Amino acid sequence: MSSSKTKAGTSSAKPLLICAGVALAAVTLGLVSWQATAPAEKASAGSAPAAAPRSDTSAALQALARREPGDKLALGRPDAPVVLIEYSDFKCGYCGKFARDTEPELVKKYVDNGTLRIEWRNFPIFGAESEAAARAAWAAGRQDRFAAFHAAAYADGSKEKGFTEPRLLELAREAGVPDIERFKADMAGEEATAALKKDQEEGYRIGVTSTPSFLVNGRPIAGAQPLGAFTAAIEQAGAAATQ
């Protein structure tokens, strides 16, 4: 995230964007209340998302899970009963907090046993370096190094070093990307542009206005909430999927 943050634990976005902590986003799929899931200032570790979206809206949001077997920016089985979609920006501090503190726990508890699939959506909202980092992550994924690049880019203190081209090449090497020349070409190519546009348009269409924002089987969660909020949502979604 940028240096401007909300108390709720989400970033403020561009001037024309509305912070997820205070927004009720009118979207083409229906009215989705990201505010209903914004983390309270003193949220408890076991708190769950406050409200589910309307059933028809939830079904449409749940259908956004791509479940593509060859998705380079996804982790977990395509047929997992629960899909967590994450809309994130590499310059987002709270996205980094989720990546370092919460996501590894979700992987160990739910991805490894086949319950959860995590699908990443590049949602760069903090300018040119955000977009460059998103392109670089996509390019690393072409060589099966997205997860390693993701970890390197979100390492504590990484975003403070910026995401200039030399820095992105350094991160690619750190992530073990084998062909740096191909990485550079992929990063600058039309496929990267199309992939980012697809993710961004999806996010804006459903009312995502700040990062990180999540969907758990169609239920919105706004911000880097405590681990308990995610585990509760995943457990609820898993139980519903097996009924």
C-alpha cells in the first residue's frame, strides 16, 4: 500500500477510487457491500465476515473462480470446494501483511489438504511501479516462478526498495526465474497487457476499489483481516459446498 492508509486496515487508492472500508459499491452483478466485511479497528482474531451478499449476487461472484488447470497465478486443486480470489497490488503494505502472515497459514491448513484454491488477480492501483510489478509477476509465472516472485516481492521491506526495472530483474533472479531474457520480453509483451486488463476489469466490475480485497466462494472480504476471519469464511464455504 501507499503511505496513506485507513484505520480499517485497507489502503486509500487513487483519488477517484473509494476506500473499501467505507464503500458500498454499485456493480453490474448487483450491490456488493465491501463495507460489511471491512475489518473493525479492534477486530477479534476469530471474527468472521459480517454479512453475506444477496444469493443471486453471491452466485455470480462465485462464478468468477476460473478453476483453470494451467493457471500460473493460482495455488491448489482446480476442483477444490472453496476458491479464494485475491485482488492485490505489490505496492500495497497490507497485501504484503496478508502474504507474509496469513496466506502461509491458509496454505498449510486448507490448500495442502485440497479444501482451498487461491487465485491471484493483479489489481495495480498505485501507479506505474504497481503495473510494472504486476507485469513482472505475470512474466515470472510463465516460467512457473510466480509463487517465488510473489514471496520475494512481498518480503518484509521489499516494497520500500521500489519496483523499477532493475529491481524487478533482481527479484526475478531471487525468485529463480531461469530465462531472464524471456522474462523481460514477457513482461513487456501484449499478453501481459491483456492479462492485467482482464484482472483489472473484473475487479472494477464487481466494485473492488482498494487492496487487498477477497472473495471466498463469492463472499467479499475487504482488507487484511485477522486469520480467524478467513478461516471462518473458508470453513463456512466448505461446509456449504458439501451439503
